[in-house]
Amino acid sequence: MFFGNFGEDENKTEIENAQIIEENAYAWNKDDYQCKTVYGTARPLNKKRKLLKGKSGFFKYTAAVIAGMFAGAIIFASASAYVLQSQAPKMPSKVSQSAAPSNVTGASTVGMFDGQMSIVDIAKKAGPAVVGVVSKMTTSTFFGMMQEQEGGGSGIIIRPDGYIITNQHVIEGASSVKVILSTGKEYEAKLIGQDKKTDLAVIKIEENSLPTAELGESSALEVGELAVAIGNPLGQEFAGSVTAGVISALNRTMNVDGRQYTLIQTDAAINPGNSGGALVNKFGQVVGINTVKIGASGYEGMGFAIPVDIAMPIINELLEDGYVKGRPVIGLSLREINEPTSKRYNLPMGLYVLEVMEFSGAEKAGVKVSDIITKANGKEVKTVDELNKIRDTFKAGDSVELTIIREERVLNITVVLGEEKP
């Protein structure tokens, strides 16, 4: 991301001080209440036990404050340059979901009630389809030397011919990805498609006749019913861990890393490395993809999963095209000018243009660096989120009018929205 430098920002959060600690250690910032993406362990492959500091995507434990994210984001949606390239074939059919069964066959009677399976049987049914996902990334050190780092997460097999879903942050920036089955067998994986906005990705291994997860309907969930999380907390050392709890709440709206999600809340233990793993209902069906947790002193048992009803339309688009079609993009990198900054530098409140992306609708319309956007389609905008919400009411190819201030002049510029592509 690109952030302007208007001098020292008194509203700067301590998010930037978040650290990466290897294996079982944890690094938290000093905010009292925060939300954390459930990244896997990140460590140097040479196994030196040292603290790694940095701000790269997947290979850090990102502390995301729920109330009061840092002021600044990128409006354009073109993905980062990944060494692991997307190779999406055309799929013969989409992956479908199953309704809750009226009865369950092949399950023991222990723990059964109205078709509900025991936790033992749930683990036997869903567990083999949950895999480990290990990503590798090469970074440069302060001394110009290259260092390879490794991070771990989880995934869910959705097709017997090797298609696996996981979180986008699990594979973000990776030069290579390895999948480890519940049997311990390892495969190199290729990226089929990813969507940063929803934190979903599809990868594939070359194998057939694999065990697959049965996908349920998250819309059928009820608060208080059984929830089982299966994944690899803290990496492959604890692969296939099963934790149980209940569905604590539905349709929780949360902001994580500047993006808004609607999530299932559960008290089944979810830890770093569980990302991309399965949240399973009482029938052994996957109803959620584990992704975040609340982490702070005094808070326990607050994990969250992407509902499968929200995930599957995205997953099917990734299977077909490698990206989600039709998403609008303006093509700007912005920083919010809040009230203190406005007063300090005698600037109007709004969105300061840091960068105009090449060939974007914004560039073609004549938006320039140092312009300040104050309105979109006649509505006042003071935050990036406000502009995003207006933008997302349109589709690629539509036009949006931006009111900008340029050298004390007020201009109205019509921007034709582009399409977000990986």
C-alpha cells in the first residue's frame, strides 16, 4: 500500500509494530481489542530461533484493530505480483452444496439425536478432506541476502481430482505451495484463482480419487448448535486437530485488514494455522472456512469463519475464470485527510490521491496525483470505505462522478470504472 507523508501522524496506530514469532510464540500489539487473521506459523527455513520483523502479507501475524483501522487504503484492486501464477482451467461443473440430511447413515448411535452425528464420527467423515497448506516465500534481508520463509495454513478438498479451497492470505505472495494430505503424503500445488476481497483461494494438486468434504448450507445453522473446527493450528506439528464448541452467533459483520466480512462466530478453538480449515456442522458437513479470531487479554473462544453460502459462489467463479468477474475498480491509491491533518496542513478533508494507476479509468478521466476527492456521485466522502461503498453500487463499465479539489479549483470528473483482475 501507498501512504502519503504529511509529517508525523498523531493518529498512527501500533499495528505497524506487530511482529512475527516462530512456532508456539505469539506477538500481539498493545491495543486492548483487536482482530487477527489466523495465519500459520512463519519461520526461517534455517530454523534459527530469531524474531522476524516485517510487514509482508501472509508471513506475519497481522494485528487488525476492529474499531479504528489506520487511515489509508488502495482503491484499485489489481492483485500483487505473485511468483505463483494462476493457472485456471475451465471446469466441467460447479461444486454444489447439500441440504441438511433427514437422517445420517454410517454413523454410530453414540451421540446421535435427530440425525446428529457424534464428534468422533464428524471427525472421521470430514477430517480426511482437510489438508495442510505450506507456503514458501523468498525475502531479502537488511544485508541484501535472500532468505526463504515458510508459513502454514489449512485447506479443504472439494473435488476428488485435487481441487482445494483455502484462505487467500494463506497463499498470498508465495513462490511455491505444498499440500500435505491427512495421510502425510505431500504434493506441489498450483494456484487456480484467488480473491483478496473475500479472502478465498483455490489451489490444485495432481491426484485423483481424493476424499472430499460434503458442503452444507450455512443458512440452515442455528445459534447454539454443535460446531467442530478441523485444521492445523500452529502448523503441521498439530495437523488434523479437532476442536468442538457451538455456533455462537450468525452474520457477524467485522472489519479485518481494511475489508468487511460477514462471518459465523464460534467458540470452537481456532488458532494460527487453522486458516482455510473446516468449520463443520452436526451432520459432518462443512458450513464455514475458518479465517479469524479475536486475540487479546481477557477474550477467549471468539473464532470466526466465512459462511459456505457466501464462499461457494466466489469459489465457483475462481474455478471457472480464476478471478471474480465484474468487480468495479477506480484505479487510485489514496490517503484519508482527517480533521487533525486537515488543520495541520491547511488542506480540505477528503481523499488525497497518492497514485493514479496506469491505464485505469481514473487516469483516462484525468485524475492527477495530489488531487483531493471530496464527493462521489454528489455524496460527501471522507474515508476510503465511504468511497468503496459508493463504487460497489456500480459494476465495471459504469461511470461515477468524482468531485475533486485541484489547486483551489473544484472540478467534476467522470470516471468509467474498470474491472478488477488478478
